[in-house]
Amino acid sequence: MSFLTVENVHHSYFSPKTVTTALQNINFDLEEGEFISLVGPSGCGKTTMLSILSGLISPTEGKVQIDGQAPNSRNSSIGYMLQQDYLFPWKTIEENILLGLKLQNQLTDNRISKTLELLKEIGLEGVEKQYPRQLSGGMRQRAALVRTLAINPKILLLDEPFSALDYQTKLKLEDLVFETLKSYRKTAVLVTHDIGEAISMSDRILLFAAKPGRLHKIFKVPEELRTIRPFDVRSKETYSILFQKVWKELESLEFDG
């Protein structure tokens, strides 16, 4: 059985006068340690899908299981990284990255030590006593990643975590997140509008269509691209070929819409 399974997921939003179908008949699997990206035109239900995977909302129909558990079960362990870092400005970086462990009553000396060590590994040594306002946007996102990984989640859900950053910082963080997740063998789902980002970071790309949101096509990223860092992926010919395939498919969806 796959690590994550999405079976016949359908989701609608209801108002007093209307029903809006956000997702229709979504099916896919994800293996442990695999990294997938969800891409598609605006309104195709990518973020709704991520919210269902996180357990924040339950699908109208169908089911999701992560390592044999429902996302909202007490035993599920899910890390969520968003476009904004959501670090508490009145807490130090150390207090921020240990917050998840504190909320889960796991603030042991060993876990604290491992989290602070990860902060060093990710290039933030010496900032423990500083406050978020003293850090750049890229540094704050690194701290947010450490906070997310500190609770040792089974799966990471990434909702456009680099989109608010300048391009150079974004490319550096892509490499950092990719290498960190690979070294810790983490399973991850990324929502992005950036085809290049999806190709350079993922094992597979799930292209969604809109109105209603549905899974249109799955692209497998070639093996030679999956073993190198995202920055280097962009210089490969196979990257350009796959980019054109995804772009044309996405363009046809937007034209049809």
C-alpha cells in the first residue's frame, strides 16, 4: 500500500444559493520519500487539495490516508509550510522553531539539541536569540522550515513557500529545501504556479484542470533530473523538453477554460 492514497476525492463549497465544485474524482498515490508538485490554472483546486491532505477540511466525498491514517487523526504528523513564514514577531528564532515541540509536549533536551543543530545545518547559526524582524525574508523561511521539520512530520505540505521571495533567494532556498528533504527522506507535496520549480524539485508533476478541479495529467520527471540539485536541473536539455510539454498542456487547459 502506498504511503499516501487519495481515492475518489470530490469537494464542493456550499453557500445559501450556490454549490461550487472545487474538486472532482481525484485519485493518486504517493510513495514514502517521494516529492510531487501540484500545478494548474487558477481555480483548479490545488490549495483545496492541500487543505484536504492536511486535514484542515474533509472532502465532500472520497477519502485520504497518510501512512494508513486519516489526515486529521491524532496519530498523523503533518508539516505545513506556507508562502508567509508566520513566525511570531515577539518570540526569538529559538522560541519560534521550538514552538511545535512545545505544543506537542515533546520539548526534551534531545529534541531541542537536534532542532538547534538543524538550524546550524541550514545556515542559521548564531541567530537563535534574534527576532524575526532582524532576519531577511529568505532567512525567515529557513527558520520556518526548521520549525516544520522539528516535529519530525511524516509528510510536508508546501503551499508556494518561495513565491514571496526575490528570484535569487528563491533559487537558493529551492536547493536548500530539496537537499534537506532528501537527506531526511521526507515525503512532500508542493503547490506552485512555477513550472520550472515543479520540474526541478519533483519526482512527478500532477497537472490539474479547472472548472471543476480535476487531475488532468501526470508527468514523471526523468531520473537524471531527480538526482541533482534544482539549480543544476534548469541547465539540462531534458528540463527544457519537459518544460515545453507541461507548458503546452497547461496552455491548452487555459485556452479551453
